[in-house]
Amino acid sequence: MAEKQKFVGQSIKRNEDPRLLTGNSTFIDDINLPGMLHIAIKRSDFAHAKINKIDVEKAKALPGVVAVYTADDLGDYWKPGPLQVPPPSVIKGAIFFARPLECIAKNKIRFSGEPVAVVVAESRYIAEDALDLIELDVELLPYVGDLEKTLAPDAPLVHEDLESNLAADVIQEAGSWEKAVAEADVVVKKRLLVNRVAGGALENRGIVVNWDQNLNLLTVWATTQGPIPMRNSIAKYLGLLENQVRLINPAIGGGFGPKIMSSQIDDVVIPWIAMQLKRPLKWVEDRRENFLGTTSERDQLHYAEMALKKDGTILGVKDVFYHNTGAYNPYGMTVPLNTQTHTVSNYRVPNFFTEIKMVFTNQMVVTPVRGAGRPQGVFVMERLIDAAAKELGMDPAELRRKNLLQPEDFPLRTGIIGQDFVEGILDSGNYPYALEKTLEGIEYEKFKQEIQPKARAEGKYKGIGITMFTEGTAVGPYEGCKVMVGVTGKVSVITAYSNQGQAHYTTFAQVAADQLGVKVTDVDVVTGDSGQWSWGVGAFASRGITLVGTAVHNASLKVREKALNLASKLLETPVDELELEDGVVRVADMPEKFITLGELAMRSNPTRGTVEPGMEPGLEAASYYGPPHGATGFGSLAMIVDVDPETGMIKIERLVITDDCGQPVNPMVVDGQIHGGLQMGIGEAFYENLVYDDYGQLVTASFMDYLFPQASDMPDKFEIYHSHTKSPLNPLGIKGVGEAGAIAPPACMMQAFEDAMGLDDMFITESSINPSKLYNYIQKAKGA
Amino acid sequence: MKIEGTHVFNGPRKAVWDMFYDPNVLASALPGAQKMEMVNENEYKFDMNVRVGPVSGAFSGEMQLENVVEPESLTLKGGGKGAPGFLNGIGNVKFKEQEDNTTLMEYEGEVNIGGALASVGQRMIDSVAKSMIRTGFETLDKALAARLAAKETGSEVVDFKAPTEAQFAKEVAKDMVKMDNMSAETKLVFYIVPVVAVIILLAVVLKSCGA
């Protein structure tokens, strides 16, 4: 009885933009409560040290300071947090040493930036001044940060109770790598490095807490991407019922992954202090603190091999990689498992061996940043193909074409268990279309045969890169929502999913409006408020539109049925003779006989009389949706780069991407996601880099040293093509798209730079390059 | 992190060593030093103000001198901390006589910087510290020349004028502009060397004050 889609698939302007553009949104720092105190967190300057004493007396004596807490002041309340993601016990033979986050360092400091004390003061100014008065007496311990050296027998231990710094070891094999090698004509081997990047949301993290002891209600406003897990963590810590903790997401200025974290100092210690002091508290991170105190990602070292036939047929891939988890591993294996599932996912690879060696280091904890392990896998595979293409004297595009999975291969069981702990199944796809469309779009042949030779003759260094990617999205376990028609005839969609700018206020509204015959602007969407909807998981793995969108669709269908049934009685007309449109239910061939949705909503809550058994009031329904496994988006990215021979700076002359996220709900929003992702990926490849020195000091903890790509660094135009291979997993055929753009740029750009230089022996093994390194290549190219 | 560097003083070794023991000269070569005191033989405490780009604040530390072989060499160990962060280092300094009556100062060591100094001041510390060491050595060169000239004429008045804070600031600004063209590797050298040199200078100043 589903209505045909009127709004899904349309580029409708965003419901949320007027309030955002006029400055009328409430962000975390806009929340101010009477009597509110301010928090500043003392973070360790040292990367690895034993704590002898933390002297807070001078800080306490500063006028305006209300309290100062260290781990010792927390007493029994202090305990390492729960793992946010469970261990990968479903994978046979997997080794995992759980070392969850310590909300505040107690005996030992394990990374620079780790919290050691909390100051509560009348103002933020005073709180920050007090930080300088806290004296930290420590015994410095040797620092370990190198991914390989950390496993050396004499390496200092991040966690002394473990035998080594090995945090996890997971081997997965589909087919037999040994067999592939035995049959191969060529085996290429590469040591590949993926750099470390920040989420870098425009708005930093923050939390505001208010404890009302009369109501027994703790209200928490937080910038979290996972409101319900954070609510549950707080309730468990404080011994409260879930409904005694109301977790609200205010407007959030970007998430990009790191804001998924809970059981950190913000949500463990600050609510506890609020209950101790019985005063509202606010903590908002500043930028330096964000670099030092918020999780980040990438940083892998791969020893990768590919076995091929002389004709270019891939027989197998072997990838043994080190994954830096930082000082703790609260987020389990999500990131490296994503790497395992995204390494060979575009190609027919009959034999695949992949091993994760996850290691502890004295660095910030690693949790997903947009891309979340996917770019690493894609970088490794695409670089191996480029190496093989050179070895075999084949064109990179041709070698890819030859080995791509074909539309008839789907659904494809991969034999590799992913971050959702189920075997990866590629649900659907048309990879050759994406490759050919992209090659055609960027005029690959014309570039190779006409443009590039002409540029070379003029002393210009122009190159082209062509890459493939998949984007595993929309993993379980579930999300849910409540849809209600109100007495005004307007529709309410309420979910506890979290919104950081993804346009949920519009896209969820489009899905509901289609089934309920109302305008998109007449649907009000609430996200991330546990007081209004109590269940959910969180914004990660590009799963919002697929999981919540499907739940909204299903709930809207239920409400539609309720509305039609009630109207049928009131209008004394069978349901199949009714239509729901323009906010009214009317008799199809008697348009003057109708009842408005608002009236139906009013009548659905009778105030006198009796009801039939089993009756549920209100034009309201809830729905949950959980897929059996994720839906896999995919695409192809090509770029033409021009490297300035004088400066080593680059211009991306053209960028063509073909993306397939199944049925797009709002193509404009999809394009926006791709734009943002591409810019992030380009940043990772050329601008952004989190750098630790030899002593574990993060030396890029400001925007002076951590370079974000600017709009002016982007190509004039992102040329975006789409294909629509609907996912068979959900009724609307949706797949996610939140990370698509961020996945392939490093692989694509390194290929393009090599092509630009035209040096036979040039092979870039790192996912990030800079003008200085490119300049060195140019000097070689000039001499060649 | 290993570091090393050299500087040639235009004068005999004894004169250079003696100059390093003249607190007035050395204090002028090191801006920001507030207070120094000897707590034990060859063990000193100091307070100084540090301003590196956006990072500034009071810094206090300790220093130990070891293996003092006058006028040839010494080893210094030390560190300090304050609101801007912390610093630990060890350095070896040698003064070598050369045939042309000049003195070669060789220094090498290892330094570890942390906190805001490292994480935010990184880009600035290169330039600021490089400037401090360059200007510091220039000051010492001039001071040495003045001392030698005074010795020659038998004058008791040494015609030497220390640079003012403003002059220092001007030199720093000039160097900041120049730094833009340097490679990251070059910057790294300039980043570490000056810090060690600053420690060296401080240590010697302190020794002379203590004495």
C-alpha cells in the first residue's frame, strides 16, 4: 500500500538551512544555565610517565576556583571505561587484549594530552589560569611510537601487565595465498605507509550537564555522535536509570568520526562532578585541546604483495599490516577490520590473506575518522595494481578493467568478516560502469595521447590517476524512530540518531512525506534526544539514511495505514477507495468528501467512551530496522594533476568521480557528501598530517601546522556522475554515501603524480606527499 | 634526538672561556633570563620568560654541570618546566684552539621539548630560537672583540654595548622572513641547536653568578 515516491530522489532544499544560515541554531557553547560553572582539563605534556604526585593546592587556592579533581579524588568511581566496541571474538583465532580508556590518568600517563586533573571554576578564564598552577611530579618513561619497533622485545611497554605492545592479531584468509604464489608469473611486493589525520570538525567537542536532584534528572547536552550509548554509559557509571539521564544533541558543527567516543573524561567525570557540586557545568574543548585530546585515525604500515599472471589476471593478494591503536583500544577492531574488508573488494581476487597486527603506542587513541580503515585498504590495493601495471607494462586502467568484479558476481560472499562481525557480502554493484563512465568523463585516452605529450613538450608535469573504491555502509545492528501525525496535520519524526550536518532534517522528512501525503517542510525531524526517543546506536559507518531512513519509511507506512483505517470508519468508505494526499484523506472519486490529517490525529485520541481491544491511540507508530549485513556503495575516481616545476605545488585540473549509493534520497545532499569527502581525502593526500616527534609530542596541534585544504585548493569543479544500483536489502534500495569521497583520493593522487613525472623508477609508498618531496621528484624528472 | 653545531670565536681559547664567565656579557646574550642561583656546587636553578609565537609564560628549571675541564670542555644536563611546556636536555661543549688564533666551539647533545612549546610553538620556535642563537653568538663575537681591544690598549673600560630588546626583536623578525625558504630538515636543525645553546649559555652564566 506504499505510496509512490514523490520526494525521495528529488534535490529538495534543506529544511535546516534557514535556521543555520541566519545564526539561529543552538550549538553546545550557546547553552548557558543559571549558576553554571566552567571546566578546564589539565592534560599531560608527557607522552609516557609514571605519576608520583599531582599537586593541586595552588590551583585550589586561586580565587574563583571551586574545585579541582584528580583520579585519586574519584575514589571507587574511577575505573577504566567499558569497551565501546566488543572484541572480535567471532573471528576464529583472533587475539585481542582489551585495554579500555582510562577517563583520567591514575598511576601512569600513556600519551601526551591524557587528562590528569579537572578544574571547576566560576569562569573559563579562571579555570584555565588554574591549570598552570597544577604541578605534575612524574618519572619519565621511554616513549614508543614506531609501529614496528613497538613490538621489539626490548620496547617499553604501554601496559606493563601485558607481555608486549601487541594489542590484537587477526588473520583472515579467503582461498590460499600459497596457491596464488605457486601459480603466479609475477609477485609484486610493497611496503606502504598510511599517514595520520584528524577529524577536524569545525566545532570541537563539548558537554553541558545539569543535575536536578529534586526531579532526579540529569540533563546532558553533548556533541556526541552516539547519544544513546553515551546516555547508557553515564547511567551505568552513576547508577541511574536510563530515563533519569536525558541526553540531548544540540546543533553539532561536524563530527567526522571522533565524536562517536564515549566513556571519556567528558561523559564520565563531568556528570559525576555536577552531582557532587549540585551545579550545572560546561566544558568546551579549544582547538589545541581537540588535537591533543580527541581521537584521530589512519597510521598503518603495510607489507603487501600481489600475485598475477603475465596477462594481468590477479591471482591473489597478501597484506600483513601494523595498525596503531594508540595508548588504548576502546573502539575494538573497527578500523583495521574495515581495512581488511575494503582491500580487494572491487576485484576478482580468488586468494586473499590479510593479517592485522594492532599495536599499542604512546600516542592518542585511534578511532574512526571519515573513511575509517577503508582508505587504507583501497590505498594498498590500488597501489599494488599500479606497481603490477608497471611491472607488466600494462596501462593502469586496463589492468583494473581486466580484474573488476562483474555485475553478475553479486551478491558476493567475501569470506572476510567485517566491523559488524558478519561475513562481508557485497550486495550489489556495477563496477565496470563506474570505471568506464569515469574514464570517459575525464577523457582518459585523449589525455594520455594528446594532452600529456603536448604538456611534456612544453615542460609541464601533468599526470592522470584512475582508481576504484568501495564503501561498505549501513551496517547493523539497528536504528529506530517514531513517526506521528500531529493535531495540526504536521508530521513529527523522532529518532535518537545523531546529526552533525548530514541533512537528516530534510532527508528523513522526504521519506516520511512520501508516505503521509504532506509537504517536506511540514515534517519536523528531531534527532539525538533521548528524552523523546530512547533507542539507537549512533552515527558511524555511513548508516544514517539507510537504517533510520528505512525505519522512517516503515513507521510512516504504519501511520499511513492507521490514518486510512480511521478515515475509512469516519468517512464510511472502504480503505481501497481512499487516497491520502495534500494533508487530507479523501474519497478518490468524491474529492469533496475528505478529512484532514490533523482532524484524524485529534480523533485518534478519544477522550470519552470506550475503545476496541488492542487499540493503540494516536496516529503514531514506531519502527526499527536492522540489516542482515551492510550495503556496499562503490565508485571510481580520476584526477588530472598539474605539478608546478618551480614550487612543487599542485593544481587539480580535473576531478571526475562516478559514485553509486543505490537510491539517493536527495541527490543534492549526496553531492554535498561527496564534495566534503573529496576535500577531506585530498587534504589527507597533500595537506593534513598529524606528526609526533621522537618523544611523543604532537607537533602539529594547531591550524598553523595542521593544514586544512582550502576551497581555493580544490579543482574548479567536481565532475560527479551517478549510477543507481539499488540495494536489495531495504525497501527504498538505499546505500550510504558519507565516506565515499574520502576513500580514494590518496591512491588516485599518488598515481597521478607518478604519471606526471614519467620516471620509470618512481613509486610513491606513502599516502601523503608534500611540495618539498614532489620538488625532488621534479628535479629527477628534469634530469631524466 | 642527536644534535650538533659549531661556532668560531675570533680570539684565543682562554679569552673565550673567560668571557663566558663574565655574567654581564652573557646575560646580554640571553633575553628573558630573570633569576639564577646556585643551589649546590655545579647545580643551578633559573627562572626565565619564554615567548615563542603564541606561547609564552614563566619557565623555571635546573641545570647541572659535569666534567668541567677548564678551559677545554664541559657537559651540562638540565631541564625546565612551566606553563609553556617542558624541556630536558644534555649537551657537551668543547672549546678548541685553532692555528689562526681563533677558537672553535663545538657542541652536541640531545633535547626533548614538550607541551605547548612543542605542539603549538613548533613553527615559531624554529625561527625564534634560531634568531636567539644567532644574535646571541653575534653579541658574544662583539663582546669578545671589545674585550680583546681593551686588553690590547690596556684600557679597563670595555667598549661593548649589549643589544636592546628592540634590536633583538628586529633580528627575530628578520629571521622569520628568511625561514620561509628553508626546508623542513634545515628548520629542524635550527630548532634543536638553539635550545641547547641557550642551555649552554645559561649554564655558564649561572656558574659565573654562583662563583
